[in-house]
Amino acid sequence: MTSKFDDSYDENLDDPAEYSPKSDFSKAEVVKTQVLRCNDLRSKEMKEGYFNHDKIGNKVYVADSRKEWVSSVRALRLLLVPEIIRNDAINKQVQKLMKEEEGFANTFGVHPHKVENGNVIVLEDQPKYIPSLDEPFPIKVVPASVIDSKGDNIQNMEGIHNYKFHGYWDALVDLYDQIFGQLNYLIDQCNYFKQGISF
């Protein structure tokens, strides 16, 4: 049974009006566009994201330039998957760097927390994960004096693991600098830098 997608695709193949030289796909041009985007993002100061409030008191998030940089290189790496696979040396280097990224969860991650019988329990049998910015975690608050001691209580505190969040993204910036370098070397080997691109 043929799908609607297949039918429309076959019809378009028979219709020369659907094609023109302007519709030709240029891998070099697409790669160039993404490399320029990466260069633009990395040329800026890497600033941490943070929460702020607008004029009417709404909580707003100011973008993290580290995340934008990492995302741009990830997009370039995905764009170049076929070229990476065909180049054993670059493939090994990129895979090695990606393995380092997998280890960051152990270095900068935290175990989930839960509250049980008035105590905060860290679930060390659960996998670590990278906490979100200002993510609340339960902590046990000890009374400051005997007068206040009506029993210890649990409070959710925001940002107690922000140093881990920032450590993770700082490490990713350095790692993706290296990945970007490898991808540029690969692009040069593919002669994408030497092709004349017309617009």
C-alpha cells in the first residue's frame, strides 16, 4: 500500500515545473552558514543565563550564551555526520570528546532528593543528573535557638546546586571549542572552504 507521501513524491518527480537551479542543495553553502553562526556566537563573551524580573514583576529568563554556543556546534556536528563517518581520524577524535561529555554527568551531576519521615534523603542508587538553574532542593533547617525548636523542618531552597550547573556548562564550552576545531579541520579536508558559493 502506497502512502500519500509516496504518491505526491512520484507526481512531483514527473513535474519539471517543481524544480529549478535555485532549488539545488549545496552542502557547502549550508555548512558555511552554520560555521558563520558558530563563529558569531563564540566571538561573544560567554555569559551565564539567569532569571530576572521585567517592569511589571514577571519572572523572565536571560539567555545563557554558553548554551547557544554548544547548541550551534551540536547542529554543525549533526550536519556533518556523513563526512565525520567517512573520516576515521576525525571520527575517533569526535567520539573521544563525546565520551568526555558523557562523564560530565558524574562530575557535575547530583542524585535525586526526597523527603521521608521529616528527613532529606539523597537517592544515591539513582543516576545523577545535571540540575537546572535555580532548581529547588529540599534541605533540613535546624532551629537557630531553643526557643525556635519546635522541631526541624524541611524547606525547598533554590540554587543550592547552581555551582554544579555552571561548572557543567563551563566545561561544555571548553569541550565544544575542541569539537568545533575538529569539525573545521574536517570541513577544510572536504574543500568546503575552497568552493565558490554563489548567492
